[in-house]
Amino acid sequence: MSAFTKDTMRADIARIIGEDASEIGDDDSLIDLGLDSIRAMALVQRWSDLGVKLDFAQLAEKPTLARWWAIASRHLAGRHPAE
């Protein structure tokens, strides 16, 4: 798997909502930026295909890049997101 970074996550989110990655702040509400549940599920599937398996329900609890990256980084470190 190629490196999955916070910048990768930011770029994927930006692409799916049609924004520039520089417009997505760590604590911005992704919902307010135009991310809906269908697009969020598509991101979860894309990241799963890359080997980063994330729980959609957990991401939906707080849809910000900072929270999503915290969950993903725990996964990448070999710990389950629920830990």
C-alpha cells in the first residue's frame, strides 16, 4: 500500500466534494463543506480498497478531517479505531 497520509485524506475529501484541498481545515465540518453520507461511504470504500479499513459510523460521529485522521492514524498504527 502506498503511504496514506492526512494530506491524502484531505485531497480525497476535496476531490469528492469539488473543493480545493487548501479550503478544508482540520476542524471544518465536512457536512458544511458539502459532504453527504453517500460521498462519505464512497470515501470509506476507496480507503478500504487501499487497505485502510475505517468504520463509517465512527466517522459520522464527528465529520472533521482532524477526527477522521485520528481514527485512521490509529488504524495505520495497528490499533483498531475503537481503542
